[in-house]
Amino acid sequence: MDEKVYVAIGNDVQEGLATLEWTLRKWSSTQISIVILHAYINTNYVYTYYGRLPASYVNDESVDFLKKYEQEKVNKILNQYTAFCGKVKTETLSIEKFDEATHKRVLHLITDLRINKLVMGVASLKTSKFGGRLIFLKEENNEGFIEDDQGDMIVKMKKRGSVKGWFDKMFPDQSKTPRTSSNSADSPRIWENSVEEIKQYFNQLLNSDVDEEIEPVQSSTEPVIPQDLTPIQKIEFLRIKIGEARETILLKRREAKESAIRYSKAEWVINLCNSRAADFEARLNEETTKRGEFEKDLNIITKELNENKSIYDQNKSRLDSTLEIQRELSNKLKSLTQTKSQYEEKLSKMIRKRGGMIQEIETLRKQKDVMKRRIEFCRDKDAIEMVTRLNVLSFSYKEFSVAEIRSGTENFSEKFRIKCSGDFTNVYKARINHTTVAVKLYVLVSEDFDSKVTILSRVHHPHLVAMLGFCKELKCIVFEYMDQNCLRNAMFSNSTKEQDLNWHAKICIAAEVCSGLTFLHLTKPRPMVHGNLNLANILLDSNNVAKLHGFRLDYLYNESDIRSDIQGFGNLVLQLLSERTWSESDVTLVDVLAHLVGEWPVQVATEFARIAIRCVSIHSDEGAYTGMNLVMKDMEDVRKQADEVCSTKADVGCSTNMLKLESDDETIIPSFFYCPILQDIMKDPYLASDGFSYELGSIKKWLDMGHNTSPMTNLVLQHKHLTPNYALRSLIQDWHNKRSIPLK
């Protein structure tokens, strides 16, 4: 019998032919038969355009097609090998791939087939992976070794590098074979055979439960063995736990395998769809290019046609214009002669006019110098008057006659008597010198009345009702008129109101009352107290600006009076929050917030209520305020917070105290038009760091005199920068224009 020589050949035709040539030359003098060993096509996977995929992911028709295609390639290669051997007897033997290591599979082949002579190709000298095992060549002492990833030696060769790449060439991985180009003829056939399968795959995805929850992987813990078990029971208990662990491991392995299968199929579908999209995009670009070329040709033809038409129109127009020009030339010659004479006449007039204008300019220059000197004189005069007014400790007020008072009140008619919460007061609304004022009668001796007038003339603050004059004979004082009457009417009156007090307006009222009360407590040389702070003594003007009235006109006080004012302010805040009266002993933050009236921002209402509780607290160790200056600082913080809420949320009841200059009584002067220092309508208002607006000249003089405190609150100014209040200046100018009174 012929001696069998086994030759392991891969899919590389050049290397395979070289290996067969060497084998034939080696045994040329011996009668042999050649057995060609080659890798068997794995039926569990199919090799598509996008790589290897499990056969279960592809429909049967596609699997058969792809397997047939791969088998034809293998048969073609084997036919070349067989033809190359010529007359030597040749047969082929397919070797299936398994998950075991390559070197072990080679040893099994040698044992099972009883191979005595085995020839393997040596062209590939690179490290490779197969079946999950790492195979590489290691050199030591000029000898070759083949080891697996555990370092176990399989073969020791006498000649270095004689078996490099044998195992990879013997069992080639078809998944690593080069992919064909997307432009090949097989790509459309693969897509046509796979399109139905892709549709089924997408329908399967749509029908699958995408919201399926993934159970978290629980970390392994040692089983807790009950202490009361016997050794045999413990062993049985552990055996049960081990069985459960094995079942869990098998389940997890199956789930991991299914996930890998799903991932592979998704990747195959995505790659195939991307390739199809690329093909469509290439076709679209080609069609777009062709369309662009057609449009370019069309534009060229259209352009040529338009040019020809334009040339024709131009020639026709030139012929017509030549005839028209001939007629016009004669007419223009006549008109140019007439125009020349007209321009000569105009030129002479302009020369005469220029001389007159030069004389007028000289006259205006002289007038300008005169006006400039007058302006400088007026500025000096105003500065002197301003310094004089700032150095005077008290302001002069008008002393009204009895006739003026009785005429303005119609002899103190009851219809002009002002009510507060339904009760008549000793205050009358009057109309004096076309101005609406309030006249308050006093039942006092002359000395006490003069003392009150003197004190009121020295107390000036935007949130204290200002005195305008007095009448000694009738013992009455004339105050500015407050349109909205007292705060009690605004909150509890059943009559229809033009504008309800929302939460932001209430905070502004509390801050204004706090400002006026703080001013009284910080007056020099001795503080003053209100003594009777309640809703009836807080008056509102037409813009809901609050001002204090009815405070004590003396400098006699003690610490209990200061404490009484602070508690009165706390009660005022509680009434603004809940519109009810509270007892000082049962006030808690929770109760106050539970009885809020109206819509309040929670954070603002909480801080507002905390101020009220600290004001009405009796003991200082419970957080009670010791002075109105501390209350003023917290109220400013709450007011800033409320303004920020209004600036970000315009729909939460932030209709703040709006200016209402369209009153029926056009002679009413809004209080914020007055300079707090000069008590006169401002011409050039500037805003200081205390938040109040002053006449520029007066506040500058105040700062130049060395003051670093606010003229209104007596608190230290944060800085001395002044900002023009253009909005207020515009309002003052509009008010003057409406009354036809020029702004001086």
C-alpha cells in the first residue's frame, strides 16, 4: 500500500500550493498518497457581508444560500490543490472545529488518524488566537517552543521558527477573512435575501417589552447556617444551597448567551441597513449631481436667450432715443440760456443774505455771552440759597387766616369731615388755594399748640404726614391730604375699592411704616416715639404710600415706650398677614402661617411672620428686637426678597403701588415728588444708596458737609455714589405739563 502523507492546508492558495510542491519534492522517489486536511464549514454560523452571525438569526433561505456560496469557494480551492498533485493519488479530509485548544485538537488528530507524516505550512509567523487560547512562538537557546496561555509547552522543535503559524493556517478563522467591497455584485443579493428577515426583526423589536425591568445582580454572600442543625443536616443544607447556586449560574449563563445573540443580530441588522443607506445616499448624490448639471445647462441657455433679447431691445431703444435726443437738444439749448440768467440772479441774492447772516451770528454771540454770565450768576445764587436752607434747623410754613380755613372747609361742614372705620375724626378735607389739604383741629392751650407746630416743623420724612401750615386763631394745623384715608379703611372697608392691597403692597406698607418709625426713634438730640401705632394712624396716599400720623409731639419717653412701638409694629405686621388681632402670648409661626389671608409666597410670608413674632415677644432672650434699626434691616431684606419674586413671577399678585397721576384733583402733588431735605418739588432727582431720591444739589451739599449717614433713616450709607432717577424726573415733568406749570 502507498504510504500516506497528511498535508494541512488553509484557504491561502499560494501557501497551499507551495506546501504541496515541497511535499511532492520531498517524497519524489517514494510512492505515496496525499491526504489534504482542511477546515470544515461550521454549520452553527454563517459568514455574511458584515461578519459571522449565528445561523439562528438568519432565515433558512438565507442560510442555505450563504452556506452554498461558502462551500463553492472551498470546493474551488480543493479542486486547484487536487489538480496540482497531478498523478499522485489525492484525497481530502474535512476537520471540524471545536472549542478546545488548538494544540490539543492537533494531538487528537495525530492519535485518531495514526498519522506518521504530517506537513504544515510555515509562512505565517504571527501570534494568533483560536478557540479562546493564545498561541505564540517563544525562543530560547536557539530552539523553538509553542506554548498556550498557561505556559505549557506543547512541542519543542530542533530548528527555531519551524512551526510558526501552523495552527492558524491549519484551522483558519473564516470570520477574519477580508470582506468584499460594498460595490461588489454579492451585496444586492445579500440585501434581497435578508430584507424579509430584517422586517421580521424590527416587528419583533416593536412587539417586545422595551420596559422590561432588569433584575439587579445581587452580590454573593455566604449562606447563614442555623446553629441548631446536626452535622448531617448542615451538610444537607449546604448541598441544597450549592444546587441552588448551580441553577442560578446556569440561568445566568443562558441569559448572557441570549444577550450576546441579540447583540450580534442587532449589529448585523444595523450594519446591513447602514450599507443600504450608503448605497441610496450615493445614488442620491449622483442624481443630484446630474440634476445640477442639467440646471446649469438650462441656466446657460436661458441666459443666452435673455442676452439676445436684451440686445434686440437695446438696439430698438437706441434708435428711438436717437430721434428723441435730436428733438430735445434744441429745446435744452433754449432752456439753458434762461436757467443761466436765473442762477445769476439767485447768486446775487445769496451774497446779500450771507452778509445779513454774518451780522446775526455776531449778535447771537454777544447774546450768548450775556446769557452765559446770567446762568453763572443764577447758579451761584441757587447755591447760596441752598446752603442757607440746609443750615436752617426748621422750615418756614404758611400761617393761614381764619377766612381761608373756613372757606376751604365751608365753615367746617360735616360733609368734609373725614371718617376712619366709620368713626368721625377731628380732621376735615379742605380746598385752599386750588390745593386739597387736610385740616386737623386741636383743643389745646396756646403754648401747647405752638410747641406742636414747632416740633412738626422740624420733623420731615417721606413716611410722616407733612405739615403745610397752621392757623393760630382756630388752633388747627394744615397737613397734606392722603387720598386713601387710613389703612384700616383700606383693609376692612366693605365699600368698593379701586385697588385691593395684595401681599406685595402690604410688605411695602410695612417697610414704609418701619422707615418712619425708625426715623422717629433716631431723631436728634433726643428720640421720639409714636405711642399709639395702629391701623387708624397709618394713612395712604393715592399710590398706597404709607405715612405715619398721630405720633406724640414731645421728647418725653422711656424704654417701655420704645418697646411699645416695636410691639405695635409687630401687631401691625400680624394684621397685614392675617387681617385679625392676635394676643402676644399665643403667637406662633405655625398659627400665623395657617391664618394667611390672600395668596402669599411661602418663603416671603415665613420671613415676614418671623419679624412680627420677634417684635411682639416680651423677653429679649427669646429673640425679641431691642431697637427699630434692627427691625429696619430685616424689613429691607424681606422687601428685596419680595421684589425679586415679583420680578421673576409676574402672575403672583405683584401689582405693587402703581403711580396714579390721572386723579380728578390735578392739584394733588405726589409725596415722592418732594425732596426729603428741601421739602420742595425736585427738578433733578438722584437716587442714593439708602433707596431714597433727593435733589442733586441738596444731597451733594449733605455729603460735602461730611455726613456719611442717610438723611432719612440716620443709618450709615453703603456708598456715596448717586444715580440719576430718570423715571421720576419724567413723571415730575409730565405732572408739570399737565398742570401747565413750567418746570423752573
